[in-house]
Amino acid sequence: MGSNFIEKFKESASSVVPVMLMVVLLNFTVAPLAEGQLVQFIVGGILLIFGLTIFLVGADIGMVPFGQKVGSSLTYMRKLPLILLATFAIGFAITVAEPDVQVLAAQVGRVVPSISKTALLMSIALGVGLFVMVGILRTVLRLSLGRLLICFYFLVFAVCAQVDSVFVAVAFDSGGATTGPVTVPFIMAMGIGVASTFKKKEDDDSSFGLVGLASIGPICAVAAMGILNRGDLNLGESDEAAAAVSVSLLGHFWGIMPHVIREIAMALLPIVAIFIFFQLVLLRLPRRQFKRMALGIFYTFIGLVLFMTGVNGGFSPAGQSLGLALAQSGGGFALIAVGLVLGAVVVCAEPAVWILTEQVETLSGGHIRRRLMLAALSVSVALAVVMGMIRVVTGLPIWWIIVPGYALALTLTKFCPPLFTAIAFDSGGVASGPMSTTFILSLTLGASMGLGGNPAADAFGMVAMIAMAPLVAIQILGLIFYYKSNRPQHLKTEK
């Protein structure tokens, strides 16, 4: 296990250090942070590296194999209604306490007080539960993922057309934030477990796509909540002083950690309960294997506590201060330029991105290299953050970006190999993880305040941009891969 820790530490450091260097450089040039905040940011970055390392090790030995066991054991029920009910309950329970969703709900509550945090959380969880159920049904019945995506996104836009643009931005952000570091490993592994039982040789895409479908549910659910709350949308004011440093370094992180521990414990409690239930009822794993998976879940807990403490104590406040300083000193051009670079490196610090790319490389037999996936994700997310910053600078309506973007993504599903379509829509979910929901969204909120804009209208939607870009980029990569492949039969294009 020691070699695994070292390997994961190298991966984590190579992902987080570039972000840290970028912020340090900006602090000493065009965008100085508040007094003492740079030290907080550096300490937060160190916590991120160690937290991400422990999380990845825990996912390898606990979350991923357990999710696969749960997915395959569900099929032993033999009764489809019971399988669907179980997957709905699992999807709902995990999402209620997903850290990313908690962070987004808190940010929305501060800027738009009329949107209840509890109502937002319940809507998102309901949407995830329903669409995880749809994803499992799609695997069991061998339905076309491309056709399902087209039908459901038509539904998404039909519902979103009925609500205020702020609700549209929050709805699409919810779809991205849902698939966080707790939800993604478990849902992906569960989908792979079900697919391993039901798929045939020609069903190359059946192991992926569940995360992509799960991301659709919250968009519909939050938009529906917007219809029910029509005419009752009051905008608050963001607290610019929130980024100020007023306590000692130790006191700052020590004060954050208890809340993070409770949050992560709540996030993992449903998984632990499901783990024990399935062990007693269906899995009946040998004691050694059970202990190994339990140890993996414990590592996941420790890793996420360190990771989220670093994010909330260092990265998120620094992001808001950095956006505010860039807007006030360099204006729109500086924001767009910095957004381009930060978008390229921040996505590589997302925990779930490493889980996805590793599983893609493994399940494709090494045909789809992790480095190639990471490069495509970096480029696409960089462009997404640029689009988000352009919205902040110009006040461009979110419809002008998401409609052409999703239209292109859904059109590509008709030409792209099914495996890459499934991976692309999963990638959209995992790219918009805690680093996006905390650092990048905080940067955008600070930038909007610095430019004197409306954060509710201009800043929300950034996570949606990040979630949308990989849908196009990975499918384009799939088309290139297909036409250059010496074995095109491996990725059949027939839908």
C-alpha cells in the first residue's frame, strides 16, 4: 500500500501545485490577497494535496470495489421494481449530504435568500435519485444513451424556458455540483457493477453514462422548483468581508474543521449504512475483504475532511479575494486571461476526475490513455471558464451559451462512438467538482462584485459552463480516436 500512497501523492501534487503557483504569482503582481490570506491559501493547498492522496487511496480499496459489489448484487434481486427502488434510495441518500451540493446551496442562499437551502437540497436529491434509476433501467433494458440524452435535454430546456434566468443558472450549476467526490466514485462503480451482469460484448458504452444521466435530474428538479416559486425571487447581497482574515492561522483552520467533519460524516453515513446492509443481506464478503473495504471508506473520510478543510479554509476565500482584486485592478481582460489558465489546471485537481480517467483507461484496455483524457478536459474547462468570465464582464445571458453548447453536444451523439458519448457526459459531471464549486465559483462571485455587477445573474452558471464543455471536447476526441484507430470495430458507431 506504501507504493500506492506515493503514486497518488505524486498525482495529487502535480494537480494542485500549478494552481498554487498561479495564485502566488498573481498575489505578488496584479492581484494581492488580503493580509495573511496567502499563508492560509498555501496551508490550504498542502491540506488539499494530502487529502486528495488519502481520498484516492481510499477510493481504490473501498469506494470503487464496494460500489461495484453493490451494483452487481442488485441484479440478484431479479425483480426490476426492487432494483429501481433500491437505486433511487441510494441516489437520494448519497446526494442529500454531498459536500459539493452543500457548498452550492450555501452560496446560493447567501446571494438569493428566497431560494431555501433545504428545498434546493431536497430537489437536487430527488432529481439524482430519479435519474440514477433511469440510468440503471437504461443498462438493464440496453437502451440507447444518445437517444435518452436527446429526449431528456429537450425536456430540460422546455422546463427551463418557463423560469427566471437566475433559476436557470442555479439549475444547471446544480447538475454539475451534484456529481462530487462522494457521489461519483460510488455511482460510477455501481453502474459498472450492474453493467458487468447485463451487458453484451457489443454494449461498449454500458459501463459509463450513469453519472451523465444523474446530472440531468437536478436541472429538471430545480427548474421545476423555479416554476413553483415564480414571482418570489429576492436577491441578496454577497458579503465582501467574508474573505477577510480576522483570526490566527491555526484558529482559522481549527474553527473550520468541526463543521467539515460533520458535513463529511453526514455525506458518508448513508454509504456506511448501505455498506452494512448489503454486507448482511446480499454481499456476505469474507472478513478480510470486508475489513479492507471498511478501511478504504475510512481513508475516504479522512481524505475528504482534509481536502474540504483546505478548500474552505484556503482556496475558496482566496478565490473570492482574487476575483475581486483582478476585477478592480485589471478589469475584464485580466479576468479572462487568468480564467483561461486557472480553468486548465483546476480541473486536474478534481478528485473525481482522477477516478473517472483511471476507470476509463482500465475498462478500455489502455486504448484511451489517462493523459489524453486529462489534456482534453483541461482545454475544454479552460475555454468554459473563459466563457463564464465573458458573462461576468458583459452580462451575456446564459441562454446564449448553453443552448448552442448543448445543441452541439447532442448533435455529436449521432456521430460519435457510443463509448465516447457515455464517457463525455460522465466527464461533464466529474469536471465540475469541489474545486469548481468552491474556488472557481468564488472567483467568479468576487469578480462580479468587483465589476459592480449582479452575482446572482452573472456568476451563477459558471459550474454549468464547466460541466458542459467536456461534453463537446470528449466527443470530438472520440471522433478523432475512431478515425485514427487501427481497430474501428472496438468502438462501434452504430447507435
